[in-house]
Amino acid sequence: MASRKRRLVGDSSEQDGLQPSCKKPGKRHVAALILARGGSKGIPLKNIKMLAGVPLLGWVLRAAVDSDMFDSIWVSTDHDDIEKVAKAWNAKVHRRSPEVSKDSSTSLETIQEFVKLNPEVDVICNIQATAPCLHPYHVKEALEMITQQGFDSVFSVVRRHQFRWQEVKKGSGEFTKPLNLDPVNRPRRQDWDGELCENGSFYFTTRDLIVNQGLLQGGKLCYYEMLPEYSVDIDVDIDWPVAEQRVLRYGYFGRDIPEVVRLMFCKVSGCLTEGRIFLSLSGEEMVSINTRDTMGIRMLQEEEVEVVLLTSIEDPVAQALADKLAKRTGCKVLQVGMEPMDALNPMVEQRKLNWKDVAYMGTDKPDVKCLNLAGLSAVPGDAPVVAINAAKYTCHSIGGKGAMREFAEHILLQKQKAKSQISQDRIDRSSF
């Protein structure tokens, strides 16, 4: 895509044809702030609802952390559950007051409260939790426009090619009029640059603008253009499945996504079973397994991923099931204790792999270390919070109901993305 030069908005230097003077970065404290009120009307607790296996809030927190541009990263909330998720993603929490937690409260009021309580902050980046396709380089390049080019505020936009028409009330007798085109000379899309619209991903602002002028956008003002595929906004339920597909294709999955998963460990109890034991009339204990999950195992094996089933010596029923699965699928079965890592490390080292080459599916607190360390990790949808917070992916399906198949598809999707080396197209900014 051809580069388009950014322009100043609402500043006298634009009229004079002057570029803003460059400033040295200095030692200003730059803070990222995500506003995540608990009282979302469109989608209840939207900010922590799972999107493609990750809490919505987690997508932007991951991008903010990996940008390495912020001195502090905060989540502003009034809700206990959102606070727990924020801390699990290593963010600080600004517990907002009731005065700025109302339905009528504005973002500016909340940010002003945050700035007053944190006098060390000089530059604030208000990142919207509803922008899950944000990447580290987006905020990095936008912040450099403040620290290196001397702008006071920078906000994200997307280019739209949509013809707009004036709204007319029914029964008024009025006729609509075009707002941004001449119907006589209606342009082709390729002949029209389109219009820049805020996409709501982020707003960088200096402390002075917020405290002394009461503005999020002002002073030497500039926009940062993002491509349409990264411009996702979620407001109502109908947006969710669209956003989920978009984030799987264009979302940021972190620095340590493995190129190819070669080894997968899967707990039998709770992942391949639903946690229930059935008793026959004769007192025999039985468990069931979903055929979708066995198909998931075979899908991985066909892609040369070794699958190892993990059981506990204290769970003979799961052990018996694993032995039968081993015969049907060719999987290795390994007994582990309360610290699975002790038994798994030798196997990883024996195969000359790193943990980033490993996928792990667990269900509870003993699995936390492995979930954190593995390149890809997942838990069923009914796993306890301690495991969900440690996993990189949370399945929609519960244990024994297709969770293994879902995670297998996720692993293969990441493998496909790595193999095809999908390029993250960027706007050429060399002339900005």
C-alpha cells in the first residue's frame, strides 16, 4: 500500500506548513491504561469474556507488555473479577471510585482521576480492551511520534471507503443528500483515498492536556493509521464471532509462539473425561470419552506431533482408560505425581526439545507450572480459575466434550500460520 503522509489536526503549525519540532525522549513516565468497567450494557462483563481462548482484556495487555514501551501498565476497574484477571496478566489495578463508575461517566473523567492519583505519570496511553488485534508495533510506533517527533497526542484511525448520506426523518418530506461524494462524478474505490475514521484502539495523551486542558486530543495532534484487518471493535454480541475469527487470523499471540509443536502432554482426567465416574450395578467404575477427542489426537499425530497421555497413580480408572487409548491411538502413557514437571522434564530433554516446542493441556493447580512454561497450553472450559489464568488458551468445550479436539485444531492453526509465514502487512511509514 502506498504511504500516506500524516497531517496535523487542529494546530497552527499545520496552517504555517511547519512540522512539529523534535523532542528528546527524556525520562518521562509512560503508562498504559485500559478502562474496564464491570457494568457493560451490550455484553455483560465483556472485558473478561473469553475471545479465542483468551480473556478479551488479555489480548491488549499482552500487546502492551511485549511492546516494552511502558513504565507501568494499568487496568482501571470497579469489578472484583476484572481485577483478578488484570493481576493474573501482571497489570496494576486502579480501583476507580463510584463517582467515575456510573453509566454516565466518561473515559476522560476516569483518566483524570487516574492521573491525579499517579503524579509520576507524564504520558498516558488509553488502550481500548475492545481492540483485540492490537500489536506491539502499533503502540511502539505511535508512542515514538510523541517521544521523538514532539506531538502532544496521537490516536489510531482506519481508512474507510464508505459513501455517507444525510439522515432524513420519516414523514418529514425532506430528501437525503450526499455528505462525501458527488453522485454525478461517483468515484471508483481505487480512485478515492477514502476517509480516516477513529477505530478506538488507543489514544496517547500528555498529562498536561488531561489535567490542565481537560482534553484527550489536543495540542500538536496527529493520527496513527492502522490497516482495516487490525481494526476490530466489539460492542454487541453479534460482533463476537466476527471478532473471534479476525483475532485468530490477525491477533497478536505473543513472542514465544513455537514454529512447530512437536510434543503434546494431555491429562486424561478432566481433559479427556468430564470428571464423572459411572457405577454399574455390579459396582464397576466406568468413564466415557468423546470420539471427537480421539480424532483430535489422530489429527496431531498425522502432523507428526507426539501425544503423551498423563495419568495419576491415584486414579486407576483414568489409568485404565489411558491404556485402552494407547492401544487404539499409539500414544505413550505416563504416570505423574502432584508435580508433573518432575516427570516431564526428562522426556523433553531426551527429545532435545525446549518447552516452547511443547503443548500442554491440564485441568488444575498441579498443572500451573507446565501451563505457564509450555509454548502452547490450554485448559477445558470448566477448569478452575487458577488453571485458566495460567493457560494461554481456554477451550469453549468442557472436559470430555471435545476440548481436546478444539485444542488440537488451535495447535494446527498456529502451525499453519507459522509455516505459511503470514506477513503482517504494514503501511509504509518511511516517509512520515
